[in-house]
Amino acid sequence: MFLKKIALAGTFAGLMGTAAYACGPSGESVRILGSDFPAIQAVSGTAQANCGGDAGEFTVTLRDDTRDMMNQAQTPNPAQYTSVIVANSTLTQLMNDGLVRPLDDLVAKYGQDLNPNQMITIDGQIMAVAFMANSQHLYSRTDILEQAGVEGIPATVDEVVAAAQAIRAAGIMEYPIVLNASGWNMGELFNLFYFAHGGELFKPGSAEPNVNNEIGVAALNSIKSLTEYAHPDHLSHASNETQGLWEAGQAALGIMWGSRGGAILDDEGSSPEVTENTVLSAAPTVDGGSIPAATLWWDGVTIATNISDAEAEATFAALASAMSADMVAEHNDDAIWLIDGYQPGPAAAGVSATAQGGAKPYPMIPYVNFMHNAASAELADFLKGDESAEQTLSDIEAAYTTAATEAGFL
């Protein structure tokens, strides 16, 4: 299904006019919250350029910790933001507290240039409109691999570790691997490798946890094998830090987001030596399996529940105006766009190969955040050598059970 969404992007919609935009009611307050990376910068910036002049107020707040504060910000009436730009996991986080409104009426009024495959429909209602696809995948420096005598691009975790060993043994880099492991990213690391090993986070048809098992142990050991060659500060690294290390020429192998591909491959903030020798490929598989260690994602727009209908209309109209072929033409390599006009380039290669390899979508179920948060909180003890894999998995299940029970899912 996810692959079809990517392939179908651009099939249905027409070109948004460039002379004028349907910006909805004038004089309203538009307040957008999102994560800080190029694709969201492009969408929110274009919305402001198109419709900021019609608004009484138009603010864009982009930050790295949106998932940690969005529910608190959106709970008051009026909400702090009229729109939160979300992904798979954060949509369910907001929906659990009733903080986003259905968009069917707004799509009918302002969505004539949006593609049907952009609509995120839950229980028969459009709850978000997606504008891009994303996934984690492998980044490789081919020149460094060649210097270390490594043939080809690693395709498995064992091959990534062997390549890192060769790079270290050759004296090229002591810590050639980068990966995102701070905070929320830690729980996502667990998901990547648990899914790659064939695991399911919950027992079939229930919210009962299902990670304290042999698959969980194998997943933790896969992660540990990579962190042996990662930067000593990897537990504090998120996307900005790993991208910075890569662009500075201090890494040769990385598991990073596809949404960073355009920024890494461009001619800003790095050197030709790095950009010309960086190859984006599928996320690695594990233990003879075929599932890439990645999750498939979308990012998209929502509209707050606790705002006036006029603010909701003005906000959606502005964001809809930004999801256009004009915006994509200007920012083509900033994302894998699910919007008309997108032309896949080198920056899309890793996400495309990972999706084609059969990576699993991140689960859009209401209690997955509790499992993710539990893994984020507990996994570091294992990676630091303070706990066994079995104890860490037991702690994850216990923390999840407490949170899910308090929330009424168990």
C-alpha cells in the first residue's frame, strides 16, 4: 500500500495557479507547529508566503521536540497552534486526546489540487493530509569503503559491522557509524530492528505487550553490534547531530532519515569529497532475513479541535495552497513528495529501495506511543552495559503495561 502511495503521487492533481491563492477567511490567526527539517520548512514557508498577507497573524514554529509538547499546547481552548504538522505516530498521539478535527469539509472546499493518496482516513474521516514519505535507510561513503578494502555497499547489519571493523582496522576512522539514538530515537531504533527480525510489538488482536522474547533479544544485540562502532556520544545524537557529523566527514556509514538526503547531497555545509562519494541505499537486513531495518512514514498537516471554525478554515486553506507543484518544483529534493510534479532524484534512492524491500509502516494504533516511550526510556541501560537484554525487555514491558493500563488500553 505504501509503495502505491509513492508511485501514485502526481497522477491525479492539476497545477495550482500561481497568480492568486484561496486563503480562506481574511484577518484570522494562523499558528503552525512542526518539526524543523527542510520539507516542513518548505511547506510552512510557502503557506506563509502565499497567505500570510491575508492573515491577521501568521506564525510558524519549528522545533525538534514537538512530540513532547504538542498535546499540552493543543489541550487549552483556544489551542496554542491552529495546525500541527504530524507523522504516523504523532497523529495518534493527538487523536488519543481528541485534539485534531476531521478535515472532510475543508478538503472538499480547498483540496481540489490535492491527490486522493494524500488523504489519511481513519474510521471513515480524513484526519490528516500527507505531503511526503519518509524512512530510515543506509548512507555510505564509497571512497572510505574502498580505502578500507570493502567491496560494494553493505546490505546487512553483519556487513555494516564488518565494514566498520575494516575502517577502524585501517586507521581511517575510530567511530565510522552514525545513528540517531537520543530520546524518542532510542525507541525507534528498537522498532527498526524488532520489525526486521520479524517481531510484532503486541500480541495478536490485543494491546498486550509482546517484546520480551528471543526476537527482542536478537533486536537488542543487532543494535549493540552497531553502537560498538558509533560515536561515543551517540546516545545524545538526533538528526541534526548525525547530519552534522556526516557533512563534516566524520562518518562513513549511517542509519539516518531519508528526509536528510537532500541536505546531505547538496553543495551546502559539506565538501565535494563527502557529497560526491555519499550513496543512499536500502536499510540493512538482519540475520539472513529480508525485511529492512526501517519503518515507513508519512508527514502531513492536521487542524486543531480547540480553535474557531474561521481559524481552522484559514489555516487549512494556507497549507493546502502550499501543497502544490510550484512548491515541489522549488524544493524537489527536500523530500519524497506525495504531491503532483515531484521528480525523484538521488536523494530519494534510499527511501525507495527501503520501501521496495518490504519495510513495515510505523504502526498507527492508539497505544503504540506507550510502547515506543517505554523502549526509549529503558534501552539505554542495555547499550551502556548496565543490564542484560532480558532485563531490559522485561523493564520495557513493565513500563508499557503501567502506562497502557492508566490510559485504559489494558
